[in-house]
Amino acid sequence: MREIYLDNSATTRPLDEVREIVSRMMESDYGNPSSMHQKGVDAEAAVRAAKEQIARALGFELRMKPYDREILFTSCGTESDNLAIIGTAMAYKRSGSHIITTQVEHPAVLQTMEYLKEQGFRVTYLPVDAYGRVLAKEVREALCEDTILVSIMAVNNEVGAMMPIAEIGAMLKKERPDIIFHVDAVQGFTKMDLLPKKMGIDLMSISGHKIHGPKGIAVLYVDDRVKLKPILFGGGQQQGLRSGTENVPGIAGIGLAAKMLSETKREDIERLYELKEFFVNGLREIPGIKVHGIPTDNDNEPDIRVTAPHIVSAGFTGISKAEVLLHALEEMGIYVSSGSACASNKPAVSATLKAMGIQKEYLEATLRFSFSVQTTKKDLEDTLKALQTMYPLLSRFSRR
């Protein structure tokens, strides 16, 4: 049975070159980058090389300003979000206690906000429109004198809504440059333009295993002017902001993945949009399926390119639980998701779909299909054929 993997927003298959460099670093260049002997020097050089690769992917002018102090390595996107949000809140709490985010953020952000509320901070959760997007004007209207942080994801991980990051960043830098702007770019990095220096982004979180890199490694970009309080304490590595021996194999892997995907980003995005358009049009031809989060033009055609190129969210009429269809597809070798993988072990109605005003019948009957550079048109053709065959049968069975 051929495997069709369409859960790339949960994790991606590492590139062959990434697997090779991770293996090499574990086998031969295994030194501690804090050690003073040659093995340590070699490991430190690998860390520096990865920082340069990531800096180039973020559009940095390497000659103009040092970048090594602005790129921190963490264990995962969740830790990067936590360090950015808690670290900022604690560093700037004398300046204010108000934070702005949206109702559709990843749990790594939303649960961190709940923690900060327990510490006495005020959090404004902005609503989104029917397509899952927050409006820049609503961010502006929510600003208070004591606002210290705005945290907004680049791409929603469930429906693929792209947030107006550049517009929000420009507005903040013009009207309130004292406010720190954090972007969770876990789903957006390499899928859209995210250039911190040009877009007014002060903090940005990136995860390795979402870009065909290894698991257990992530990046937090920290603009040189931003103050952070560490949330881990120990040996003082990475300017004292993130203690702990650096994961050198993972760092080499995420650096190479960022380099490779950034070099082919334009072609990859175009190809992903072509795949998404094909798949969405195919879904729309199947009675009972509703695609979420994609506006339509005057001819009722989906406006694919105002959304992220790699995520499709679809609701299924007549299905009581998305997991029924998910496992039916799995039996055919097709792997998809019923929502955010980081929350899927605790099934609940999607806060994102509720915030978008999605009809009740779809709230527990929605699947997420997510693509990568390794996805083929044949994968999507076979998935559409499988849905055309099994979905009507399952919906009739569910209604009985």
C-alpha cells in the first residue's frame, strides 16, 4: 500500500541531506561547543555556520550588523514561544502589564498567556474574521498606554489563514515603537515572506521539524534591542538567555533545512499553491464537503493565494467525529489530521473554528490536509478518489 502523507503541519519528513548532517555531527563532530579543545571548536563552528544559514534565510544583511547574538536555539517551537512571551513580559513588567494576542493562536501561545494572567498581566484576545484573519486596525484599537507586547502568529496552523504581519509590524513601529512584536512563524517560515528587519518583527519563533529539519530543535530570533528574562537557568550559554548545552546535531540540521528551503522558496510556494488549488477545487466538487478559511471572488471561485499555500481545512457534513474519517483514510495509507497535532491527544472543539463562526455541524467533523515540498499531485488525486468513495458511505452510516 502506497503511503500518502498529508499531515505536514504536524511534522515533516527530514530531507536526506539533513539526516546525513545530523548523523555526521553525532558520529564525528560530537564535541561540546563550550569545550576549549578541537572537538569543541569544531562543534562551535557548526553552530556558527547554522546561525549564518538561518540569518540569510531571514534576509539579514550579514555585513551590516552582527547576527549571532540575535539567533537563539531552543528545544522546540513551544519553548521559543514561551521564552519570547514570558521573557518579554518579565523584562518589561515595570513598563506595563498589557499583552495583545488573538483567539486563534497555537496552544503554546494561548496557554502561556493564561500563565501570565495568573501572574497579574492583562491579556486581550482579538477576534478574527470568517477566514481566520485578524485585522491590523483591531490591533491598533486594542493598544493601551501600558501595552508591552503583541504576539500574533504568521499562519494559523489549523486553517492556513495568513495574518497581516507586515502591516501590523509597520503600524507598531510607526505609532508605538516601544511595544515588542512577537511572531509565531512555526507554520509560516519558508511558506511566505518573513523578514524581521524589514517587517518590524522583534521576536520570531521557528521550529525545525516543520521545515524538513530534525525534531527537538527550534530558533528564536531576538532583535538586539529587545530585553528578555531567561526561563531556563544553568551554565549561561547563548548570552545567558537560554542555558543548556547546545544540541549541535539538531542545530546543524535546522540550519541546513532553512538554507535549502529558503533557496527554493519561490518555486516551492508556487508549486504548493498549484497543488492547493487543484485539491480545493476537487473537494468542492464532492457534495457535503465545505472548505474553511478561503475567501471567494466575484465568480465564487476560491481566492487561494490570500491563504498559506500548504494547509487546507475541510468540514464534512454527516460525519459525527472527524476521527472516523481520519482512520478510514489511514486504512488506505493516507495520513491527515483532525486539527492541531499538539492538542490532538485531548480532543476538543477547535477554538479556531469557533472563533471563525464555522457552522456547528462542522466543529467536530473537520480534517486538515497539509502539504510539503515532498507532496505530489498524484498524492492529492488518490486522496480525492478515496474521499469520493468512502465519504458518502461513512456519512450515510453516521446518519443512521
